[in-house]
Amino acid sequence: MKPLEIDSFIVLKVLEVKVIELTDEGKDYAENGAPEFLYVSKMQVGKKVSEKDMEDLVGKKIAVIGKGKAFKQKWIKKDGDQLVRIAENIVDEDKP
């Protein structure tokens, strides 16, 4: 190809293509929902539940990430050593 370019028979251009892909974790969230949504959706409004019970219910990874984000969203609150869901309607804004 270079000799053809040198003799001006062709023009070579370098094209760059950038592809954005979800990580495996991102794909999981897209398919199943964000950790905070999964965490809170397993709770009943107004009913107390222990952090250990929630971890057993949703798994450690979802519990660690989901609990913190659920607090930030004000979907849950702490009542002594228990957690309580205070949001009646939760919306997973990360799910397509």
C-alpha cells in the first residue's frame, strides 16, 4: 500500500474507532438493577431488619454497596441496630 501512496495512486488515512463497553459488573447492574435498588427492594416499608439478615438475603457484595447508596438516597434509615425502609416507592434510575 505504501508504494501506491508514494506514487499518489491512493491516499491512506488512519481512522480511530473508540468503543465504550460495560464491564461485567455494569452489565449485571443493567440486567438486574443497581445494588441500592436490589437491596431496598428486598425490604418491607416500616419493617425492621438486621444488616446480617439483609446480607444473607442479597449477598455480601450487594449489601456493602447497596446499603451505603440506599442511605444516600434516603430510602432506608438506622433504628438502633436495625435498618428500616422508609421510602415507599423506589426507582432504579440506572436501569435502562
